[in-house]
Amino acid sequence: MGPGSARQREADAHRRATSAQQTVRTERARPVSATPGRPPKHVSLPPKYRDPRSGATWSGRGRAPGWIAGTKLERILIQG
């Protein structure tokens, strides 16, 4: 193997590394919703319940906030 072979291998390695870096940048830049067949990871839902004292709202999903404790959900349901 001559000196030309080493330079060629180095150039090939550089080209592969640059290609891999470009792929990573492209993948990061792609929006989440661009994944075919899947909904976006985070969907904001409209509030379903409102605290009459503070005006805080809750969508009804996830862990219930502290202000809901001991309250009947029908009383704080947002009509609409």
C-alpha cells in the first residue's frame, strides 16, 4: 500500500463522518408530527375544569391538581 491509499482511506472516513453528522442534524430538525402514522407526542387539550377561586384549569388528564381535592367535578366543569 502506498501513501495514496492512506490518503484515500482518510478521505473516505471523513466523508462517512460528515455524512453521519448531516443525518443527525436532519433527524433532529424533523418535526415530531412528521413521523408517518403517529400523532404528535404532546397534544394540548382544552381545559375541562376550572377552579372558581384561582381560575386555574385542568384538562382532566394526568394527575389531578391539589385544588380539586374534595370537590365534585360536576361543580367545576366548564360548560361549553
